[in-house]
Amino acid sequence: MNVTTLPPTDRELVRAFAATRDEAAFAEIVRRHGPTVLAVCRRVLADAPEADDAFQAVFLVLARRAGSVGRPERLGGWLHGVAARCARRARSAAASRRAKEHPMTDVAAPAAADPLWADARPVLDEEIGRLPEKLRAALVLCELEGLGRAEAAERLGVPEGTLSSRLARAKEALRSRLIRRGLAPTLVGVGLILSQAKAAAAVPPALFDAVVGLAAGVPAAGAGVVSAAAAGLAQKELTAMFVKKLVLSVAVGVGVLGAAGLGWYGWAAARGEARAEARADDKDAKTDKDKVQGKWKITEAVISGRRLPVDKAAAILGGDTMEFKGDKVALRAEMTFTLDPSKSPKWIDMSPAEKKGLVVGVYALDGDKLTLHYAAPGSADRPTELEFKQGVNTTRLVLERVK
């Protein structure tokens, strides 16, 4: 009988290194996450030589802080954050140095064929770093490291449905943040940006050997010692982490002092945040199919590129409400529906009972608001965005939940 040995989880690798300084465990961490870390450093630093220093600094920080990583299963997101911060410090230091040495020159980023990517590249990692930790972890594993949803869900220790929900929320949150930075990507555009941000297959061997040897305390042959720049970046990050932890410890200490005055309020606030995160995880566990159940009333309608009053649209569609029940949806007639929230935008397919005239479309679910955009029955041309285009034979509906 063949026995399949599962690869160690990030949690197991971090714990092994923290407990025994297991160099093999550290090497596996660098092998898994190093390409993404290096890609972040190169993006932020516009492929400047300082990227290698920032890369080494990230893993020096991990080597020092492995025992303090609060959620080792979210290691990919944690490393992304450290990489973005170290790279920004390196960029700032390099800019100051160039200003002193060559006041009239600067280093420009390589030209990009895609204007959207050219605009997004300098700010992408900063905005990913501002996402909530659990959303960032899902985004980094699936979009930057290229893991499948099943493997990413296993790494994070959550159901695959929860992972898909977090990933969708992460993309939408990232899109909103990029819009605030002056970009205007659709969800499809966010997907294209992330596809260009995917890491290379592996870290260059010399850099891999150097960082594993240095971080484990045994420099690789010929690697020398860590550069002063990398050591300085690592120390600044470690200091920032210490200060943050100290501030949090003081805040928690105030809460523990008693159940009265500001101490009680601080304790209650911390407890409330923990409960809120637990409720958010429970909400994640519900699939879109669960959330869409019930009756929805049409509030806006665009049919074949023409915006229509709801009453006229209802006359064409056969009613002004849609009801989802189990795997059935009813408008003019009852149809079987399936959802694929892993797509961007999300997909919906509706099939009549006679299995003819499949309706393909996309959807967005935002609390008590549901947006559908679907093609004519039998058409294979699924809409690629939620907005309609003039003169196209599609139907776009905005619905509100009937309570």
C-alpha cells in the first residue's frame, strides 16, 4: 500500500525552525515564499540592486522573529508585509544617497507595455500590505504565489469556501484602494495586475544559498557576511516590531488592570474586536449560494443596452422579482442555477428545466444588493464585466432583497 506523505505546513516549518534552528525547515520556507518576497522587493525598488539587500533583510527578520509569528499559517502574508516595509526603507535610503551623490539623476523603473501595470506597480504592494491579515494571506497565496484554492485553503487551515470568499473580498478591497490611488481598475483589471505580479519560479541559487546560510547562522561558502545595508534594514524592521509590540502590551496591560474606568473599556474593546473577527470568519463560511437564497426585487433594469422602467422590464421578463430556493431560481420560469465565486467577476449559469437555452452571466453580491449581468438564452458570450454596453444583447439587473 502506497502511503502519501503530505508536505509540512508553514506552521510546522516555522515551529521547527523556532524550536531547533532547523536549517532544512528554513530552506523550505525560503523555497516556498522566497520568490514572492524577491518579487515584492524588485517591484518596490524598480529592480534596483538594493532589492537583494531588502530580500536578505526579510529573512534575517524571520530568523530573529520566527518564534513570535502569531499566525504561522499566514506566513506568506506576514512575509509580504515585512518585504514591502524593508523595500520601502531601502528605496528611501537609496533615493537620499542618489540625491547627495548625483543631484540631477534618478533611476527610472523599466518601461512597461501595460499602462495599468506601470501605474499600479509602484503602489501595489503598499496597498496589499494594508489589507486585513486574513485577506492578505489568501491573496498572497493564491494570486502572488499561484497556489490552487484547495492547497491554499489547506495551508491556511480553513474550508475552501471560506478561502474563496476571503479572496473575493481581498480583490474588491484592493480594487477600492487602487481607485483611491488614482487608478480605475475593474475586477478584471485587478486580476490582470495580480497576474503580472506573480513571482518567478525560484530565487537565484546564489541568493538562495546566501540567505539560508546567513539566516541559519552558517554563511554559505563564498557568500561572505550579510551586507551592512541588509543588516541595517533588518534592524530597523525589528525595532519597529518591538515598538509596536510594546505599545500593544501597554494597551493590554491597561485592560488587565481592572474592570473599571479606561482599563475596562480597553479590555472590552479588545474583546469586542476578537468577537468581531470570529463573526467575520463565520460569515466567510457561508457560501454565495447560501447568501443569495430568498426573494429579490428588481430596482434597475437594462435590457439589450436600453435602460427601462421597472414595470416595463417586468413585462418583458415576466415579473419584477426573482426567488432563489435551493439550487433553483425563478423569474418567468424556474431554472437551475450554479455559481462560481472563484471567477472575477463571479459567474452565474442558469439552466431551464428542458436543458435548452443555457443563460450565462456574471454577478456581484453585496449584502442586500445583487447585480446580475447575463447574455441572451443560448448565447455563449458571457459578459466580462458587470456594467452594460450600449446596443449589446444582454440583460443587467440590480435587485434588492425582499425582507
